[in-house]
Amino acid sequence: MLTLRDLNRATLARQHLLDRHEGDVTDVVHRLVGLQAQEPRPPYLGVWSRLAGFERDDLHAALHARTLVRATLWRATLHLVTAADFAAFRPVVRPVLAAAARRFDGVDFDAVAAAADRLLAAGPMTFNELRPRLEEEFPGAYDRALGYAVRMLTPLIMVPTEDRWSFPRESAFALPGIALESAGVEALVERYLAAFGPATPADVQTWSGLGGLKRVMSGMELERLTDFTGRELYDLPGAPRPGGDAPAPVRFLPDFDTLVLGHADRTRVLADEFRVRVATKNLRVKAVYLVDGFAAGTWQIKRTAKKATLIVSPFTSTSLDVLEEEGLRLLAFAEPDAVPSLEVIDGV
């Protein structure tokens, strides 16, 4: 029987949030099967929270070497993943991406994807550059539908630059230049459980977008566990489950962090009563900080010419003393040239 705290600690251990990983940036991204990367900065902060001695240039160099890539993958959203995982799992989620593309009517999706392949073979383009070229070939088609179809159906990676967080506001996209070969759904399930388990099939579906996982997981050699609600969960044999009494240090997670979005039932990290204060109506997922393993508030950094202020909005009464040490470390990484300060505001 797994308690809520047991589930919390098991997942935090696999996410390198109990102890920071001692190793390489690609190790962390591989373990997590990617970090959501709607915006350029959050993956840097997500890695920083999980990797000991992490420097900005470590991730920047890996992106330029293309050992890590920023690309559309899980849930049809942008993620930072290893190039090997992109090659292995992009074909697995192709049905999910194709279904997302087909929300638009009147588009010959196969023809659009073929045209994009041909145009991008000449070199990277931004979508503002690519869409007019596609409109020439598909006159009368809705330009946004053309662009969305390409994002979903054509495997692409974003081209890194020398910008501070490796990508400008408007990034160019390129063909990946690597062979894509499906690792299969079972491999996807195993990798998910290694990063997020123990979990239900609904959890894996929420994270990946794939359906039909109950049948797949029932046929795999997985441990079957029961949680405090009576639900059946699956896990990898021998996967870490340190127990609910394991100490969990304060951690700051960025906007859209993979931990917050990784389960159908998020209560192992985020209490239902606070969910509305994290996931906004305009589809943003706010940055949260963890105290004793659970989301205890949201945070943001306000920057002026010389000063960077970490503003925390607690869900309940929180002393700044608990957050100060890790918060100042975060500011030193995110805004190294600024004078740091911390501030608490009403989180309601």
C-alpha cells in the first residue's frame, strides 16, 4: 500500500529532485524523457534544479552539438529531448500529432508535409518564412493551418543561436538530419515509469497523448502496486521507492515543468485545491516551488537594470527563511549580473 508521500518521494527520486544528479546534462534530459520547452528559459531552470554543478554553457553546447534538440514531441508541444530519444519516440507519437493536425478541414496533409520536406531541404526557415512559400503551393488554404500541419506532421528541430537561452523569440526550424526509427510503445512506457512512476495507464496517456495503454501495460512484465485510494499502479521492477519519510529539500521548478504536467492525477505533487492557482485559463503552467516535496507556492523573477527579485506567492503561510538559500542560488544562476533579493506577496 503506497501512501501519497510514498508516491511523492518515488517520483521525486526519479526526477533527481531529492538529490541533484552528479553527471552530464544529457543524462538528466534522458532520464526525464525530455523537459517541456514552450519557451527557451524554462528547460535551463528545470535542469538546474536537478543537476549538480550545472552551468548554462553545458546545455547551450549540447544544443549546438545536437546531442540535445528542441522539438515538437509529447502532447504535441515543444520539448527539450536527447537527439536519440527524438529519433526513437517521434515515430511512436506520430498518430497523436497527425490527429492534432487534422483538426483543420480542407488541407491535404500529406501534400503539405511533402512540400515542407522539399522546401526545408534547402535550409532552415522560420515559420514566417515558410508559410508564404506554402501558400504559393496551396493557394486559398488557411496559412495557420498550413503551418500547424507542418509542425505536427514533419519532424523538425529548432535551430539554436547564440542568444542567452539558446533561441530567439522567432526561431528557425530545420529537418533533423537523423534517421527516425520507432522504439515502440513498450519502450515509451518503460521510460515514462523510470521518470514518473509508479503510475496508472491514464498517467502515461496524459503525459504522452497516446491511448490504449491499459492493454499494453497489462501485457508487460511490470510490478503491480496499490495506492492509498485503492488504485492499481504499475512500476518497473526494482525502481527506486525511498519511502515517504525520505527528506525532500526545497526545489524551484520553472513554468511548464515536466513534473507538474506528468500525471493525470497530479496530487502526488500538487494538491487539487491549489491546481487552479498553477494552471491558468490561457494555458500557462506557472513556476512552482516545492517544500517537503509538494508544491507550496508559485514564483517569478522580476528584473530591473541592476536588481533581480525572486517573488514568491505561497499557497499557505511560508517563512522566507525556508526558501532563502535555494532561492538565492536560483537567482545567481538565472540573473548572475544582478543584485538578488526575495519578496513574498499574497498568492491568492
